[in-house]
Amino acid sequence: MKDYGMRWVKLDSVEEGKRALAHIGADPRGVALMAGKAVGRAVKLEGVPLRIAHILKQEMLAADGDAAVHRDVITNGIEATDVMLVGTVRQLEKVGNKLLAQPFGLKDMGKALKELLGKLEPADPRILNCRGKELKLGERTLIMGILNVTPDSFSDGGKFFDIKDALKQAEKLIADGVDILDIGAESTRPGHREVSAAEEWSRLKPVLQELVGNVAVPISVDTYKAEVATKSVEAGAHMINDIWGLHRDPDMPRTVGEYQVPVIVMHNQNGTEYQNLMGEILAFLRHSINLAEENGLSGDQIIIDPGIGFGKTTEQNLEVMARLEEFKALGHPVLLGTSRKSMIGNTLKLPVDERLEGTVASSVLGVVAGVDIVRVHDVKENVRAVKMADAIMRAQRGVNFGGA
């Protein structure tokens, strides 16, 4: 039996579809029409009123796709339902275009659907200006190195509390290849003791004064306090890393907006109770994005962090790790921070000082999922692993060696 070399071809984006079809020799006009048919997408909407759910079902079926709804929709036995749109990019684009002409607020839904499909395509390389320091996004995965100037950090508490030790460690991280230096002066480990803004700044100030102007890489300050952020930026810091995603200190959104400083907004919550894990995390981060945008930040200036190890059990952290690609839907750069965290320790049954391999494995999975930055303690090892993973994942399938 002749199978003509039948095989499965992995196509994750419309761009990859175009390359694969062009290699076959398809007419360019046909490539433009067919590429979107080669890539499947599932798009979830939550709490959709029945009249809208019925319209979505009809439009998806008319486009030869489908829409899954609650089984009681057919009897109008419920007032709202979650909806899963299932189809190719081409089918979903067609539905998005038709929704633009529909009533009941569906014009906004059509616009959002088309924008979402665009966000799932590979982003072009671009420059993020960090108050005078530049970061290249989209070419490779960047490495953020952790420098804790605290006496009680979960991983390296006290090691770099002394100014001389902190500066020496900063030099090492830079020599090992960091792209960003992230300095924290308050431990955020479970059960940590909160410190005042004055105490936090007293730890940060001498380190910042020595490093700003003397290092080539951008300096990020890990703080959720607007007072500390203000003093840090005025002292020359280039980025703010807020573990509460602008939710904790009501003055923080105004602060980052006023200084036009790029901000990392991380998901966090007290406790680990969720009705819908990914839905609630994404809703939190959308609120963070809105707060930043309302104060003048936009695009790559807003970096999102899923918050591995914060407000989540080990099982929940693993679930988020398995679904990292879904954060692309927010349309902003993604930072992943797993370094030496309890997710790794609990999974491998290892203490903090033996979690290097687990950290490297999760960093590589971050590269596979398309994150833009990984935040780590062990820079040299992660730089090497991420560079190797980038060489594989950013090679653009189908560009060389006979296409798909």
C-alpha cells in the first residue's frame, strides 16, 4: 500500500501555514486564503447570555466551525453559559467579521475576537525603552537575574544583605549574562515579615547608588510600595516589578504612569481558592493592565507574570505552567519566575539548594511556551539552557531545509 509519505505537520501559526503552503508551490492567492484554514484555535467566553450564545452557535456553524455551549441552552433552562468556539483561524476570522455587523454588543465581541487571533501569532522583534536602557524583545528569551538584599529571603536570605556582598553578586550575575538585574529588599516568601517603606528603601538605596550608572543592563526594583518605587526610579531604576500587579498600593498605578517606567504586573492573591483557575488569573491580570493603561502605560511597557508560587498550590502552579501559552491572549510580554520555588521542591522532594535542574527544566518549558523573560537565581546555567532552547524554538519551522 502506497501512502505517499503521509505525515502530520505541526503548524502553530498562520505564518507557519503560509510557509508550508508556499513550499508546496501553491498559488500565492491560494496561500493567503488557505493558511488560516491550517491552524485550529479554541476560544473560550464566560457567562454569555443565551441570545448571544445562540447567535455565536449559528455563526460558527455557518462558517463550518462549531460552538460548544451548556446542554441546557437548547431548552433555555439557564440564563447564561460559557461558550467554546472551535474552528480554524479562517473560520474564526469569518465569524469575527460577521459579528461586527450584529446587535447586542456583538460588534465589540467581533473586534475582540479578531484582536485575540492576532495576539496568538508570533510578535515581531521590537525595542522596549526602559528609561534610557533598551531591551530587545522577540529575538530571544531574556534573562532576569535575582539579587535579594534581604536577611530572610526563602532561597538566599542574608547572603547578600551586606552591601559588599550584594555588589559582588551583582557583578557575578552580569558576568554570567543577565539582561536585567532585579533587586528586592523585602522577602515575599510564605510567612514573611512585611517591612516598612523606610526600611525597604534603606536596604535598596546603597545598592542602587552603586549600580546605577555603573552597569550596562537595566535595573528592576522588586517592590509593591509606591513610595519605594518612586524613590527607586528617581535614583535611576529602569523598571518596577510589582508582585501584587498594581492592586496592593493604590498609588502604584499613578507612580509607574507618572514616571513612564515599564512595570511587571504579577498575579497574586491571599489563599488558594479558585472557582476557575485560569479565568480568575487572567481576569486579575486584565485589571492590572487596565490600571497601567489608565495611567498612561501601553504595549510592551506592561509585562505580565502568571505568579508561580504566589496564591497557588503546587498542583495549581503545575496547571498554570502547562498552560503558559494562554497568557499570549493578553497581548503583552510574559515573564516567568519559577527559580527554586516550592513547586519544584514539592514535585522533586528537594530542598531549596538542590532545585537547579528543576528550575532549568521550567525555564526551558517557558521558552517553548513563548515567554519573553525568565527570572532566575542561577544565571549561567539558565542562560545556556535558554540559549539552546531558543535556537530550537525560534528557528521558525519551515524556513529552511525544504519547508514543512
